[in-house]
Amino acid sequence: MAEKTATGITRRGALAALGLAAAGTASVAAAQRRATRPSPLRGKRVLVALGEFSEGLETYYMIYRLREEGAQPVVAAADVKPLQLVVHDFDPKYSNYTEMLGYKIATEIAYRDVDPGDYHGLLIPGGRGPEEIRQYPEVLKLVGHFLDGNLPLGAMCHGPQVLWAARPIRGRRMTCYAGIRADLELAGARFVDAPVVVDRSLVTSRGWPDLPEFMPRFLEVLASSTASAG
């Protein structure tokens, strides 16, 4: 058993704390190195469109990858408040995915205050958020701006629900979560069962297991875009 120190902390615990501190320092240093390297994404502003119970892993992964590349993610929702995210997972005992409460996230701007011209790209994570936000005229106008202008737009899992609510998608090559494939095909899109599908500036994906394939392709589209934002 580890011997206790005068403060009641074990030596093992102290060593563990030192290890965590060193790891944290290394992470900060790595972030600083990334912040100073040249990046075609530096200064690009990307709106991340959320609703209540958007998928947490998809949301945070997207945001952190944008930050790592020097882009500026801006989190939008119906109102500026802490928003509850969820965790969707798969358990062989059930025929459908499971849902648990996840982290919360601070939102930065309400949809009614968004000027789409201020952003170079748009991301829509999955979960149940898309089902909510496709009911807002402001969101449909926002999504329409990116689709009409062939601007970088990424939608994952249930995210494409917002796309066919905003604009006709007939003939577009897309993917989505398998559970809404029928909806996508009834809307006229060509479903492709792949981790990521790129159709001009539209990037779609099936769900969080495909994040390592999805984000690099979205970042490529974002980097190659000539769109300017104020």
C-alpha cells in the first residue's frame, strides 16, 4: 500500500497527478504549435447547427477538429443557453440504437441572429437535434443559402433531414444513418452506403463511427472554397 503524505495524498496519487500535469502541459504545447503553423483554414468561420439532444460525440469532434486547424466554430441553436447533448450507442440486446444524456455545450448565437454571409461553412451533427431545427424557418433559410451557393455544408447521421426540408435534393449523391435511408431516397437523392460522400460542396456521412473519414473530407472542401465571409 502506498504511504500517505502529510496532506493525506498517497505517493502513488502524487505521482499520478504529476503525470497528468505533464500530459496537460504537453497538450498545451502541442496546441500552441498547431496555432502558429500555416493553415488554409485559419480564420474560416463555420457555423455548427444544433438542437436539443444533438449527438455529443459528433458535435465535439467537429468543433475540436475545426479548432485544431485554426478555423473558428460558432455554435448556434434556437436560443443562447447551455444545450443538452446526448450519446447514441449500439447494444446487441436492442434492435435500435440507445440514447443517454451526454455533455452540455454553450451556444453562442441564436438562429434568428445568424447572417449566413458571415460564415464559410456549415456543419449539422446528428442525433435528435436535426428533427427539431428543421422546423425553424431561419434554419431552412440558412441551409438554403449554403445549398444554393454550393458552399461547404457537412451533415452527419440524421443531419440530412434538415437538407431535404430546406431544398429539393433530387439527384444528389448522399449518405445518412441507415434508419432514414428511405426518407432520403423518397426525397429523390441517390443513397450511397459509404463512410463519407462528397457531392460538390455537400459532404454527408452515416454517423459518429465515420468521423475520421468525414472530417478530413469536409476540411478539404472548406479549404478549397473561395467563399468569403464578413
